[in-house]
Amino acid sequence: MSTAVIVLIALGVLAILVAIYMASRRQVAQRREDQRLIASEHREEAERNRLNAEKESAIADEEAAAARRQAAEAEQRAHSAQLAQLKADAHSEHAQKLDPDVSDFDASNGDGSDQDFDERDEVLDGEREELYTGEQPPVSDSEPARRSA
């Protein structure tokens, strides 16, 4: 074989090796670009999930606050009803005490307990000012705006 043939074969092998190297570099670059695209999609999905989680958390907080408000209102109503019942009982017992047609046994309901009557009488006379009446002070419309600012 002549030297020229050997040089041509060596150049051919070298060209093939360069072509393989270039193809592998393009493949590596394409694979990296695909991985960047996938990573970007995952980041976008993570951001969407984070925003949804924050939204759900805010909704849950609002619902919990509404539940606390409802519980407080229910407690206030129960207390108001209890106070109204106490006042009604005091009025009834006071009326029975004043009524000359009711016997002493009926006025005390047979238990002889004047302590309950005295307590209800205080409520009736307005001497127990520390009792909660169930009324809420008016809330101004600007108050929630100040809290959120």
C-alpha cells in the first residue's frame, strides 16, 4: 500500500471520529436543553401548587375565623337567653310574692330557697351591671380596612 492510501485512510478515520464527536456533543447539548425544559415545567408546576396551597390556606383561615365568630355569637345568644330567663323567673317570682291570692307555699315552689330569688331580684333591679347582656358594640366599616392595611 502506498503512503497516499494510508494517509487517506487515516484522514477518513479522523473525519469519522470528528463526526462522531460532533454528533455526541449535539446529543449532549440537546439532552441538557430537554432537561432544562423539564426542570422549568416542574418549577412552574411547583409555583402553581404553592399558590394553590396559599389560596386554600387563606380560605381555611377565613372559614376558621367565621366558625369562631359563629361560636362567639352562639355563646352570646345563649348567655342573653339565660339572662332573659333569669329576668323572667325573677319577674314571675316577684309577681307571686306580691300577689295576695297566691299561698306562701306556691310562691317558694316548695323548696324554700330565697337565694335564687335574691339573685334574680338583683338582675331585675339592675344592680348586677357586670353581667354581659349579649349586645355587641357597633363596628365601624373602616375598622376591617385598618386591620388589612
